[in-house]
Amino acid sequence: MNSNPASGGASGFRPVATNPHPVPPAPATVARPKADPIFVVATLGFALLAIVGVAVVAYLVYALGSQAAAIAFVLALVPLAIVLGTIALIDRWEPEPRAALIFALLWGAAASVGIALIFSFIAQIGQALAGIGDSYATVFFSAVIQAPVVEEVSKGFGILLLFWVFRRHFDGPVDGLVYGAMIGVGFAFTENVQYFGLALTGTDFAGVSEIFFLRGILSPFAHVMFTACTGIILGFASRRASGAGAIGYFLIGLVPAIVLHAFWNGMSFIVSDFYGYYLVVQVPLFLLGIAFVYFLRRAEQRVTADRLAEYAAAGWFTTGEVAMLSTATGRARARVWAERHRLGKPFADFTRTATRLAFARQRLISSRDRIGAQRAEAMLLARITTDRLALAGLPPMP
């Protein structure tokens, strides 16, 4: 294909040049490999997670009873829905593959919980064999040292696996944050089922309400914030490190995750007024986290603008389209315009493809995964052509 395949017409999405060089044109067809290694690895991973998940569910039912476990499960859906909705908002700009997100959620809810349970069981056996009884010191060690280290390592390892398997979709710190948050909320969900279920097995219903308020309303983002630290550091690693080199970033990312986790757990042994501590310390930390996420999202928008500008210079986009696609306000206005003309879904497809194209170009110019990025670029350029045809009936925005 020697010319820009995008068609003009009355649509607001039309090319401004006929020669896309130096950006390579998309081929009419792109050969697919006979066996996708990522698909094979992901299938095996989901199968293993399913087995571990069944084991974790069986443990919860055995420990809590079927009735308490069922009620606790329903209660735990409330903070899960709150956090998943927030993650979806963060991930809207350049959405991650759904399979990767589901894997992250299941890893947090099943695999990392299973690892933590096994380690806790081994620690209890070791304590019993050593003849050490329960005391303030052992409880403090378990909550402030053992739990943060074991849980953050087990959760963080899931992010490292995603980094290795879904390498082409791991484009930066926002991606790492999203994967870490998904693993964190999965872990928190299972942990909430356990805590809510244990409270339900007693007779103090006021205690059930309080623990639901503390864990489900006040602190649904605790585990999310801890594990997101590891994900963000691995996200920075995706721009400069190889698969093996990511291990060093992984170890660095564990430090803030473990420290924050230990700080959170340790405060229960120190402060007498938890709500005052929460207001003075945790709320500002949460607000700082929001500000940091905003900063990362703005960086993603700049990448989109810079890379799509290169395609605009080659004739694949107009400058107006670049301005629209690189701002949240521009996208929102254009989406409303497309929906008014019953072309909301084709416009959403066009926006998604253009964003993925920008990040594929970013991988290409940073010399990361060059062959894979070239192939992805060709496929996405071909898809842009198809998306434009679907938007042929959309008039220019006023």
C-alpha cells in the first residue's frame, strides 16, 4: 500500500496527505502466528489460578462456615465495586487487555492469599516447635513484619509475571499502577471475606458493623496503595529495563509497599484514636496518591499528543484530531457528538485504536520490542483505516 488508506468524504476524521512516509503504511493483511505464546502461557496461568482459587474458597468455607462465608462474600463486594470503579476511571485513557486485568484480580484474590496462608501456617508450626507461645511480641512481629513482607512479595510477584507475559502492553507507570491496584483489591477482597466472616461467627453485631465500616468504607484502598507502589516502579522499568533487569526494579518497588503496609498495621499498636490518626495521616496520603495519579495520567496524554503528531505530519491524522485525541475534554466532546449521530461505538473504537497506536510508536522509538512494535504499528494503522470507514457518515464537529 503506497498511499494513505484513510478516506475523506464528509467525515470529520480524514487525512491531510497522501504519502504516510516515514511512518510505515499498514498492509492489507497481517499474518498471525500459528501459536501465540502469550495465549498458551495465559491459559496455563488461568488454569493454575482456578485450582488455587477453589482451594482458597474451600478454606474460607471450612474456617467460617458456609452461611457466614456467603454473607461475608456479599459484604466484601461493596468495597470491591468501589475500587474497581476507580481503577476503571484510571485505566480509561489506554485500557489494559481484559485478560491481563482478570489475571491480576485472580492473582490477588487467590494466588497471593494462598501463598500468605501457607507461609503463615509454616510460621505457626515453627513457633510451636520452638515452644514460643503467643504474646504481644509475636503478634506485633506477625502483623508489622511478617504480614507486610510476605503479602507484598506475593502480590508484587504477580505484577512481575504480568510484566514478563504481557510485556507489549506494559507501557509505563500507569499500567503498573493499574495492575498493582487490581492485585491489591483482589487480595483485599478475600481478606475482607475472612475478616467479615470471623466477625459474623460471633454475637457482637455492632462489631460486624464497625469492621465493615473500617475496612469496607474507610480503607478499601489500603492494599491497593501498597501494591500499586511496586507496580509503578515496574512501570518505569518497562521503559528502560529488559525482562531480567526488571527484577531489580521489582525489589526496589517492594520497599515502599512493605514500609507503607507495615506503617498501616503498626499504627494499630500505637495510636489510641484510630479515627484521628486516619484523618491526620491517611487522608493526606490518599490525597497525595490522587495527585500522583493525575500527574501520571497527564504524562500519558503528552505521550499520545507527541506520537500522534508524528502521524499527523505523515498524513494519518489532522492536527484537529490530534488535539481532540490527546485531551480528556476533547475526547468527551467528540464522543457526545458521535453519539448524537449514533456513531458512539465506532468513535470509541477509533479513539482506542489511535491511543494504542501512539503507545506502540512510543515503544518503537524507544527501541523496546522493536519487531513486535513494528508489527503492532502495522496492525493498528490497518485498523485505523477500518475505523475511519465506520465513521464516514459523521459530519465535522462545529
